[in-house]
Amino acid sequence: MTTDGVIFDLDGTLWDSCRVVAESWGETLRRLDPAAVCPGPDEVRGIMGMTAPEIARTLFSQYGAEAEAVCLECIHGENEYIAARGGELYPELEETLAALSACVPLFIVSNCLDGYIQCFLHSSGLGRYFRDYECEGSTGLEKAENITLLCRRYALRRPVYVGDTRSDESSARKAGCAFIHAAYGFGSCEAPDAVIRGLGELPGLLKTGEGEKHV
């Protein structure tokens, strides 16, 4: 697969932050309501990739009209917690990013609030491998539009999006990107252009835009 830029989803693709997110949300909810029933890591895993309103409807509906406000309170409170503790990086992540970034620019697009991607870059120490990133929280745009935004900003003609869910696949298609399913992540996909079962498979799958040289 030939590419001149690789765009990654974050949760379920580069790292698994479900445990620390659940811990953070638990602290916030118990502060708001000592009797709160707090989502566990599995419940958090089920909403990864959703927008804040979708998360509110899925996990915080018991708060009625206040569901989205409670959800946003949890999400806003998680960045400092995650920045200090980090999530679980997937195996071979740094080796893969080093190999890819030597040949093509790398990017991140996520549905998260502003600050979350920065937490990943800071806590992982991997920020030097990425050219740029965008998220719904900073632009107000959906994932497909943010992918398109980065592609236009860097004049990418053969972009590839790597993600783990059907919503990632749908967003990539809307943005005109090839899509690679990270099958080790949180979700399933319908008709990806390629599938990887570990990040270490990615460099051998991709080629730069210059001839047939592998990344």
C-alpha cells in the first residue's frame, strides 16, 4: 500500500488508557456524588472513539438533563490524571513510529477533547515522531473532517488512516483515505483495505510514494 502520510487514531490504536480513564472518572464522580456508581475499564473501553454527547447518552443517562455536563466534568478532569500516569502503550509502538517517521509524516486524529492527545504525547515521550494532530475538541469538527483538514494542510495525496473501529473506518472513507484496521484494538471493521494484528506489521505493509520502497 503506497502512502505519503499516515494518520493514526489514538485509543485502541496507539495505547489503551481505559484503566486510568476509569480511575480518573471515578474520582470526579465521587466528588460530585459520593454514592455514584462509577464506570469500570470495560465500560470505558466500550465508549472509546465516541464523542462527548454520545458518551453522555451511553454512560451518564441516569443524570438526566445533567448527563452531558457530568460527562464533560469527567472528561475535563482526566487530562491531568492521565498525563501523570499514562496509558498502556501497545507493543512495538516506538519501533514502529521510528521506522515510519523516517520516511513519511505521521499524524493523530481523535474524537477527544483538546488536551488529551497532548497527554499521550507527553506521558509516552513519543511526540517527536508526529508532525501534527487534530481533535474534535480543538476544531469542533467530526473525525472525517479533521482527517480531511490535515490532508489538505499537508497536501497528502495518498493518506492512510489506521484505526480500530467501524467509526474509524467510516471516517476514513468519508475523507478519501485508505483504511488499515488495527485488529488488536477495541472494535471490528467491515471492509478495511488491510488488517494488522500488531503495530510491528505496519512498516512492512506500507510503501512510500517513491517507487516501491517499503517504509
